[in-house]
Amino acid sequence: MLRKRIIFTLIYDNGYFNQSRNFRLQKVGNINWLERNYKFKEIAFSLDELIVLNASRKDKDLDKFALTLSRLVDDVFIPISAGGGIRSMEDAKLLFDSGADKIVLNTALYTDPKLVKKLIGQYGSQSLVASIDYKTTNGVNKVYIKDATEVITLDLEEYIKYLEELNIGEIYLNSIDKDGTGFGYDIETIKKISESISVPLIIAGGAGNGQHLQSGLGIQHVNGVATANLFNFVGDGLPKARKMILEGEANIAKWS
């Protein structure tokens, strides 16, 4: 059985890391601020993976993003997934060459399935994370692309089936409604999705404390829980959360 994972997500926008609430970004600090305040060499022992998402709205500037990514890699010795704005094989190679272990795709999954198949052929499905942003409207879970500015025709369950047919490696499922609220995950939707999903599932959107992470990991087919909440997990927040989850006998790695 695969070990479950605790994941931290960093939201990047034009040189700065941000807090996000319902996909509205609030600038927090640049890479220097992050290194001073988070010391990822230390807190990485509380994490299993780091995800870095380029959420820049006007200009993704992948070269600039890749430079920031390469600085993060110097401090972090856990797997890193990175994405946002990947539109070509060259874009993906740039992020891999900058230290990413996996790439994260969102818009291109829907708009350019041929590229997805090429990437899988080149790097393997295990190196590709499919990011899904969804919002519940009148009881229907609708999927959004292009930084959550455009809704697609497939609903969430249809879209997941489509992605599985593309042979993606895992899914990063993010609730726009819950994003940044700190009120907990969209457990109802997650449980429904997890019953039929055939690839590893990472859930995101809403985690504000260790109990939220623990509840997410308690869902049978959830493989990883992610949080992007910079402030609720600053200091000893992550070590305490991992300790609590381990005491609850969750199937996560125990670092000695």
C-alpha cells in the first residue's frame, strides 16, 4: 500500500509568494522572505512533498519562475512538483532542468491532450500531476481552467474520467470554494470522487489545521493532503500536525 503524504503548496505570482483565498491572491514575500521565515531545510522533515504553482495572471514568465524553483531546490531535499503555464515540451524541460521531480499541468490537460501524451511518452505518467480546480454551482461541480477564469463543458466526474484515459499519474484536486478559507476540505465531494478514482488523489483547498489534514488522510482513497496556508502552518505548525497524524496511526512515513 502506498504511504500517504503531507504536502505543502507554494503559490507564486510574478516573483512573490502569495496567500490565496477563493483564488484571489495576496502578496506575502519573495524567495528571500520565504528562506528567512520558513527554513525549508528544517520543516521539510514534516513534509513528504512540495508543490510550487505559478499562478501569475498576466505573464507566466517561466524563465523567472524556473530561477526561483532552482533556489528552492537548493534548500529542499524532498520531491518537488512544479507547474503553471506549461504549454510545450520545452516549458516542461525547463522546469525539470530547474529541479522539479514532477510537473503539474492544468489548462493544457484540456486544451492540448496531444502535448500531455507527448510528455507522458517522454517522462512517464508518474512524472505528471493533473491539477483540477473546481467550484460547486447549483449542486454541480464545475471545472475551471486558465487560472479559474474559464469553465469547461465537462463536469468534475466526467473530467476525471477523461484524465484517467489520458493516463496521467495523479490528480491534485483543489476546491475554489474552500481555497484559503481554513475551514476544512470539501469532504463530501472528495468522498464521492474517491470511490471511483483509479489514480492517486491529492486533495487541496481549505486545510487550516492539523485536524483538517488528518481528516483528509482518513478518506480511504486519498493519497495526499495539501495545504497552501502560509500562516496557519508557520513555526511549529507542521511538525505538530505530523506528530498528531502519526499518533493517529495514519500510513505516513515516520522520519527518525
